[in-house]
Amino acid sequence: MLEFSESSGDGHHPTDRPGKIGVITHGSLNDGIEMKLDAARPIEDVIAGTFVVIQGEQYDFFCMITDVEIDAANEQILLNPPGPEDDLLRDVMRGTGTYATVSLKPMLMLPNTEHPELSEDEPRSVKTIPAHFAPVAHATEDDVARVFGHEANDGGRTFFNVGSPIGMDEIPVCINLQRFAERSNAVFGKTGTGKTFLTRLLLAGTIQTGRAVNLIFDMHSEYGYGDRAESEDGSTQFVKGLRDLFPSKVCIFSLDPKTTRDRGNQPDHDVYLHADQIQPADILPLRDTLNLNATAAESSYMLQNTYGKDWLRTLLEARGDELEQIADETGAHQSSLEALKRKLSQFEQYDFFTTQPSQDRHDVLDALLETLDSGKSVVLEFGRYDDLKVYLLVANAITRRIRRKYEEKTNRYRQTKNEGDKPRPLMITIEEAHKFLAPGIAHETPFGKIAREMRKFFVSLLVVDQRPSAIDEEVMSQLGTKMIAKLNDDKDISNALVGTSDSSSLRQVLASLDAKQQALLLGHAVPMPIVVRTRTYGADFYEDLRSGPLGGKSPNEDDDPDELIHELF
């Protein structure tokens, strides 16, 4: 008879943690770990994406469940299965004759409490694996906080709660907003998955902590002021906008001030776009939307070479045979100029667009930059002009100027090395992002350049889209943090995971997400991928903002705290 004595010294195994669900039986560093599920644990309680911890002799290994499989020790059992009434026989065989195995993907490792001499400040990449029969347990609240941080850390200025692990309601998973603001990020999900709610959460976090100022191109007027909307659970309710939550930190710029006022709200600035503020590069993303051929688009550059910033006004105001004269002066084909004029003249029907010179007039774009410089975020509402061609033109024209200004500000900061000259990190939120970042035009638009190069100039993107497969792969590879809700298309799933190590195991996790209030969170702002039940954007969230570590006050404001706390209600 074999006897096993308790190991000691280096082989001493820590006391099993509570919530044990199984033990390790197989595995490798490259292919992942296999766990045998305890017989007493119902297999239907094991869910892909769940956060678990393997308790090694020296390290705790933080893992994600990626697959579940049932098996039998003897094929004869499967040839002669117990009948429906044989409950006792099934119970006897469970765990020995029949059993379940669970595939685990180790993501991080930390020294356990038995080895304080190995203590480290942050989890590190997995470089080894636990031994046979190491116990596996559900993660605890302390485990989640060790890995993902807690809102109370750092005075509430760094970590922000975005949801809870699957099966662990009320335990917060936080993102590091300092790291989140360092790079461009994305929220992906098919229509109806609650992308707008996820985006509101992330924006509220950056505003609350002051980690970044935001410019939000609000195509459907969903982010600024509150309105009735379909909530995450499918019901219709009134939800607060960012201006409602942060009145002293968010300004509203409106392309359609009449509609904004008709809704009972007052914009801070009315937005007008002058023809001489538009460059040929601003219309490139409109080629498909306006059905512009390549020759017509190229004609815009020929016009600019001849007439400078007045190129568009000259084209739109041309009458009769003046186009023939313009063709002679520029060298462009008259037919191409006619096509270009016909397509671009559509913008003259909009109240916000004018061919009047912008010189000596109040430049709302300068006001927008001044607002961002003051530390306030800007929501640019489109109102009834929620047409895609308007969204593309306005967003491109404004972002191009902002990009140029931030390049100038950053270069000045590098010269003076004065912290007072350091630009505030700016995050620009765009919806329908694939229209700006498609493979054929991403290298030509200001958004493509921001995604690829502007991190060093303190500007980043928050990309919101339902079709990641339509976004340029180089841009996708530059995204730091992704919050991915349900996607159905295989191409979208593959592209959403571009640049992610071991994306094959995450594909199954992503495919198993619920259609509402679940998302895979991964990238620069979190130490490891994790599936979360996203935080509900509602009354409890508003109260948490009010009563949280910052109490509604961002760290760089000098406003009265009581007034700011009162603003939330």
C-alpha cells in the first residue's frame, strides 16, 4: 500500500484556498493548463471567460477558463450509459468513471502569501506552470483587486470600475485610466450590444479622474444631455448625459443649436463651418458616401494649388462658363470639376455651412481648443444633421486642426521643458470609425495619423464601431485597450483580436458572450484579458460617482467640492 507523507521545504503546498473547483492534471506553458473538475461541482456552473486562480507552491496563477469538456475513463461506460432512473449509478461514476476537464489559460502570476520573499508590486507574465494536483479556485475579491487595482487606490485618480467578473457580481474590475489615456482604444460590438453605454462609462471615468480631456463627435446626440434610451437590459429609461453628470467639466458645442434648444437644453457654442476651413484631405473619407471618383477627388488638390484656402468657395460659387475658366487655370478636367461641384454643393443646404470668409469672424474652432486647454471636455452634437457625410466632413475638418495644434504645443513643450507647457492628454471619440479608418484612406485622414503616430503628441482615439473588420489592420494593431462586446461575424472577431497574444483561445470566449452587458476587456489598461458583466449606467452609477473617492471633483479643479457633489443631482 502506498503512503504519501506531507511534503515540506520547497515542496510545501499552501493551505487550500476556499472555493476550490478542481485540481491540475495536465498542461504546458505553450498550450495551457487542464483542470479536472471536482465531482461535487456541477459542470453547467463552469462558464467560459470565468476568472480563476491556480494555487501553486510559490505562485498564484491567474487564469481564464477557455473551454470545458466531458470525458470517460472507460469507453464501455459510454456504450452502456445508465438510464434516466439510475441516479445512484450516475452519482457513483461521477468524478471517477465520468468526469469533466476544464481548459485554463494562465495570464499572470504573483508570489503567494507563503513566499513573501518573492513579493513583487505587479503581476508578471507567466514563465512557468504549477505542479500536478495544484488546487484551482474561483478568484476572490482580494484576487481581483491584486490584479486589477481598486478605485480607492491612488486617491481615486487612477483606477475606474467598469464591471464585475462573470459569476462574481458586486466585485469591481477596474481599468487603469492613466494607461488608458496613453494610447488609442476601442469599443467594439454588433448593433444592440450597448456600445454607447460602454463608451459613456469610459468617458465618465476619464472626466471624473481628470486623466484626459475628451472631444466627442456625437452623431446621434447621445452623450451630452440626458434622454430616453434603451438600457442594457432592454427596457427604456431616462439616462443622464455627460453634461448632466459633470456640468462644470463638459461643454456642449452644437452644429444644430435650434434642435438642442428645442430639447430644452442650451449649447455653450453654436458651430459653423466655413468653406475656407476645409481642405481636400477632409473630403477623402467622403469618396464612397458621395460617390466621388478618383479624378474628381484629385481635382480638389489642383484647385487648392491655384486658389489656396479659397479653393472650395471658388468652386461652389462658380456660375455658367466660369468652370471652364477654372479648368484652364488649374489644369483640371472641366467634367471632373462639374462632378466635384455637384457633389460638394450638397453642403450648402445646411445652416451650419457657409461660403463666407472666416477671416475677422469668431472662430468656433479656436473656442473649442480653448475649452479643451482649460481642462473641459467637449461634446459636439450634430442634432438633425446626423447624416454620415456631414459627420465625416465636420469631424475631419475639426480633427485636422486639433492635430496640428497639438503637434505645435508638444514641440513647444519639448523645447521649453516647462511642465506648464505640457499639453493635456486629449481623447477623441468617433462613431462609425471604419468610415474614417478604412484600409484605402486611413493613411490620409487625420484620424489615421492620430491612431498611428499621435500618442507622442498627447492625442488618442476612442474608436466605437460594429465592424472592426473594415478598419485598417495597421490602425487595429495600434489600439491599446479594447472592450469587445458580442460580435457574430468571424472576420470581425478575428480583426478585433489583432495584436493579441494567443487570440485563438480568446475567440471561443468572445463567441460565447451574451448579447447584452458582457464584454471582453483586454489590452494596455488591464494586466490580463477578462470577461466582465459591464457596470450598469444608471442611478447606482450616478450615486457611486457622487460618493466615490473624488466625490465628483477631478484632481485639477479648484471649484467648491459641495457644489460639485450637488451637481450630480
